[in-house]
Amino acid sequence: MKRKKGFLENMHKDPSNWKANFYFNRKDPRLTVPKINGLGWTLNFGSTYSWVFIIVVVLIIVVSHFLLK
């Protein structure tokens, strides 16, 4: 467990996995990761699940907008 945590932390600290303020790493199984500056969390945009999450949130907003008209 400790070894896996260290491996994930090394991937997180690797600057090549960060595109501006966005974390993009397909090998990292986590959906959310701590921001590089340590203040808050961000999605792992390399994960398919993060894109599914974004689409679901957008669909909820759009559908609720039309239902509340």
C-alpha cells in the first residue's frame, strides 16, 4: 500500500503530467488528485471517468434548466 502511494505521488509530482493547471495522466487510476500548489483538488483529465463525470454534470445542468422553465 505504501509503495503504491509513493508511486502515485511520484506520478503526481512529475511536471510532464501537468498541462497548465490540468492534470493529465492515463496511468494514474485516481479520479481526483491534489493540485500541484497543494490548495484543493483537480480532476485527472487522463481518466475516462473524469470525462463521464463532466458530461453527467453538464447534462444535469442542461436538463434542469429546461425542466425549470
